[in-house]
Amino acid sequence: MSFPKNFLWGGATAANQLEGAWNEDGKGISIPDICTGGSHSQSKRITPVLEEGTFYPSHLAIDHYHRYKEDIALFAQMGFKVYRFSINWTRIFPNGDETEPNEKGLQFYENLIDECLKYNIEPLITISHYEVPFGLTKKCNAWASREMIDYYLNYCRAIFTRYKGKVKYWLTFNEINTGTEELGNALSLGILNEQDKATEFMNQVDIPQVRYQGLHHQFLASAKAVKLAHEIDPQFNVGCMLVYGCAYPLTCDPDDILANQEASRRFNYFCSDVQCRGYYPTYMNRFFKENDIEIKMEPEDETILKEGTVDFYTFSYYMSICNTADKEKAKGEGNILGGVKNPYLKASDWGWQIDPKGLRYSLNEIYDRYQMPLMVVENGLGAFDKIEEDGSINDDYRIDYLKAHIEQMHEAIKDGVDLIGYTPWGCIDLVSASTGEYAKRYGFIYVERYDDGTGDFSRRKKKSFDWYKQVIASNGENLDY
Ligand code: BGP
């Protein structure tokens, strides 16, 4: 039992993290454009008014907007079968609420899609990847408002009709379940509860009632988009996308088991239960009640959710965490997904705990639950890379990470999981979503661009480039290096 014959090997990126050209060809401002650079130890900031002299990494990013042909050619050299990228909403609707799309934006993505098709690379498009139009934040606090559903649908209609016949795979929202966490406010919901001053990304004003209502609006928008997509082109496959935080109880103490179940259901399963099954899971009722959250629903919402379940399930997988009922332990030890450190695992330089077997475990858990095709659309190691004197970049640590995860995907396939594709994150170096820095690199391709604003954007292959090429050529059989 090996990887299926048509397995979709490729890579993944997001518009705001690589395109740059933040104000070119009619593009409007999106939330990432008002986010400053940061680091592991220094939170990036969200500045509703752009500050002169401050560094905003999304403004130039890695200049993919002007270099996409060169980049796609490199992906083709590696043998990509699929390329996951996102459309920046503000290139199509600069403020978010216009009725007519911006032709230059539509044309840019058409060119990008055609460039992929030229090399037989299947485009896999994320419709909304952490880039809500800032105009909509100002207008209605973005997803906090039900109005957003219509703006989003308008945007979907424009891209579905334009790219019909060229694109088969769509994802409605990147990592939709980040909306269950404080961090998700500005990042994925475009919600800024205080718009009159700059705020730390890691310390946003959070109103759970507003945030969960925002998620409800995204569920409705996602369901309506699925329905619309199928009406426009029955060949369209529309998926959900979650960040899966593989979760273990810290000990076999029944209190830890229950704490883990509660945390994992809310973070890992709530959103996909709605998107894959078409209704709210009953376990959320207790959480809502105990946290004074009341989701305002209209009479038609139940039917909308039911009629808009997704065709496939996709997720990002980077790490695992532990959960405990011990409040003292739970404090202070957390990492990006929260949770407690696992004593059996090592972590990356950014504290993300590396756990390839957790990927096999997660794939099995998810497949048992939904019984639909799965795709790992993000996975990878953010690391410091160094150019040697001879110009090479020997990223053996990255190869080790990816190799171990591919081996575990293979095991999951043997376990019976219907896994259809794999797109490692940041196949070309780009700006980090959580920290806003360039130094956290994921790519097979190095980009000469640095956090002090220097670098000429030139690209060079890392050691992992040829290794991944061989992995794809052998359909996942030859992982040696
Ligand atoms: C996911 C996001 C990506 C991405 C990746 C790596 O959460 O979907 O946009 O950047 O994680 O995270 P980071 O960039 O913070 O290292």
C-alpha cells in the first residue's frame, strides 16, 4: 500500500505572506497590511493608522506579485502536482463592499492560474487566508457583523465565475478554528474591538460573545459558498481548512482525560463538525452556557448549514500539545496552540513540539469522524537557515522533519485513511503569520530578504529542494538523502 497514483504533492503559501505589491493595481488595505514586523519574543503590532518609519512585512513580502513566473517555474522543477495559494480579497474588492470587482486583480490571479496549468499544476485556492479587507473592519467590525456573508459571497461569485473550468479545488477559510481563540480576532475574523489605537497581536481585546458570533457568520458564509460553487460548476470541490492541534492528555488521570477531551472538541472539532456534518455539535451548548455566550441565529440558518457541507477536509499540522486539568501546570507552559509541553518531544526554535506520529494519529482520528477525503495542506519546520560560503543551504533538519511526517502519512494510508494530497507550508520562504518575521523560514527555496528590510529578493535552492523533487518523482517511496 503506497501513496495513491494521483496523490497531489505540492506546496502551500498565502497571498499576504508572499505577494507584496500591497497597494498596486488597485489593491485595498487588508489586515496584514497594518501589522508590523515582530519576532518570537516581541509581538507584532496591529496599527490601524500606518506609522511612518515602521516596518510592515506584507508590503513587499517576497515580491511574488512580480516574480510569480519564476516561482512557479521552480515549483514545476520540483514536480509539483498541486499548488495551494490564496487570493487576496482586497485585490478583487479593495474595500470589500464594492459591487463590481477590480479587473486588474482578477487578471493577476488568472495569469497565476494559467502559469500553474502550463506545468500541469493543479491550483488549490484558499478564498480567505488571514487577510480580511481592513475597509470591512472599519465598516462593521468585519465578521462580527452578519453583513459580511453577502460581501464574502459577492467575492466568491466573482472568482468562481471567472476561474470556472480552470480550478477544481477551493477552501473557504484558512484555519477557521483560530476563531475559537483570542488570537483569531484580527487574524481570521478581521475583528478589532478597539480601532482607535495600536494593539499587540498577542494581546488583543477579546470579547468571546463577538468572536463566536463571528464564527457563526463564517460557518454560514462557508456553507453558502459551497452551495454557490456547486451551482456555478458541479466540478468544483470545496473544502474546509483547520489548524489541527493534535492533543494528548498530560497523564492518564481521568481529570486530564476529560480536560483534554473538552479542549480538543472545542478547538479541533467544533468548526469541522459544523462544516462537515452541517449542524452545531451538542457539546458546545454547555460551553456557551458556562461562558455566557449566546449565538444569535436566524430561522433559515439551520437549513443553510445543512445544505452547505464541505466536499473534503483539509488541515494544517505542525505540532502536538498536552492538556491537563491542573491549573498550575497549565499556566505559563503553553505555546502557540496553548496546552502543556510533552516531555517526550523536542521542539523547534520557536517552541513548536515536533511530533510526526501525532500526524498519523490525527489523520486516523479525523478520518474516523468524517469519512471524507483528507488533505494535509500545511506542514513544515520553521527554522533559521544559513547560507554557507559556497552558497549552499544545508537544511538537513527540515528534510528530517518532512521525511518523518511523510512516513507517518504513509502509515496512515496503510491504516485506511483516504489521504489525497500534501502541500508543505511555505514551499518558498515567506513572512511568518504569527510573528511577522522573515527569519522563520520554511521553504525549499531561500529568499534573500531579511527582517531589517535588506535583501534583493533573489531565490536560491536549498538542499531540501532536490530531496523533495525526488520524493515527488518516486511518489513518496524514496525519502533518502
Ligand atoms: C498557519 C497559517 C499560515 C502559516 C503557518 C506557519 O497557521 O495558515 O499562514 O504562516 O501557520 O505559521 P508561522 O508563519 O506563524 O510560523
